[in-house]
Amino acid sequence: MSQQRLFLLRYDTERRSQEEMEGFLEKMVSVHRKYEIPVTLFCTGGAIESRERDFRQFFQQVRDDPTFDI
């Protein structure tokens, strides 16, 4: 019987300034794709409004990738 490891990652994108979050979404995509880790993202309107450009680019990058559920 093989053992499957499960773990939970939680990303807090709500409380950080735009400067602190610079490059975060790109890095997250890279890590999840490299290790084939499925991810479901729950994003608040406030986070999306404050970093609309970043979230639009992120959505364009992952919208056809089944690894990402937004």
C-alpha cells in the first residue's frame, strides 16, 4: 500500500502591501506547476481591486490550467 502525503498551503495575499507581493503570483504558479500541486484560490474583492493588473495577468496565465481553481 503506497502512502500519499497531503498538506495544506495557505497564502495570505490580503494583508501585504503591493510592493511586498511583487512577484508572488508568478512564483506561486511556478512552484505549483513544477511539483504538480493543485490549488484553489479564494480571493477577496479588496485584494483584486488593489492589485487588479497582477490578478488579471495571473488569470490569463492559469485560466486553462486545471492545476488552478479560482
